[in-house]
Amino acid sequence: MKQQDSLFAIAMAIRLRDNSDSYGEEELRGTIVQLTEKNVFSIRQISNMCGKSPATLSRIVQRTSRTGGKLNPQHLEEIRDLIFQQDIDQVDWQTVKKITSDGTSADMLSRISGIPKSTIHRKILSGHLRQERQF
């Protein structure tokens, strides 16, 4: 997945999560359609962001790709930051540990952030969070 697509989808998801209560029906529908076209988030994940049921969203959009995985929408900002950190090879592994322990799967985090799943497992999920040396 392109980094630009992930960043755009995350920005839309944050806006949806924070403002869906104030959206009109057409604005909500348009945002959901646009967000699903990016193929980053599943219907269930988007429903958790906007507070609508997955069945309601399925009537708005038809998904063919499977983009599932556990996602805690409260960590979208941290995931966005990890994309930039990954780009400069300065990942905050404590943040990765927090995100994965708070309900976002390593698969989903890897898919969105670009951090290899094997690296997440090796550094975080194996329980051997290593202290990165600072020079």
C-alpha cells in the first residue's frame, strides 16, 4: 500500500471519527464511499469510527476486498505518526507496543504503517522490547 494512500485514509478516518455526529446524511455517505475506495479499512472498522452499524454501511457501499483486522480507532493519530517514523527509520517501539496491546492487530498495523509484521512480532509481541541505543 502506498504511504500516501494510507495517510489520506487515516486523515479521513480521523475526521470521520471526530465529526460523524455533525455530518448530514449525504456528507456521511460521501465520506464513507470515499474512505472505502481507499481499501485501507473494513466496513466493521469504519462502522466503529462513525458509530453506524456494519449493516447500515453495507447498504451504502459494496466491498469486494478484505481489509479486516483489529483496529482501535482511538490510535489513528499514533498510527499516522508511525508512518512518518518508519519513513526515517525512527520507530517508537513503546508506541507500537501500546497500540498492539490496546486492540490493534499486528497485521493491521503492518498493513497501514508499512512496518513489517515480522519486525513488530520480533520487537513487541515476543515480549522482548529492546531498548534502542541513542547516540
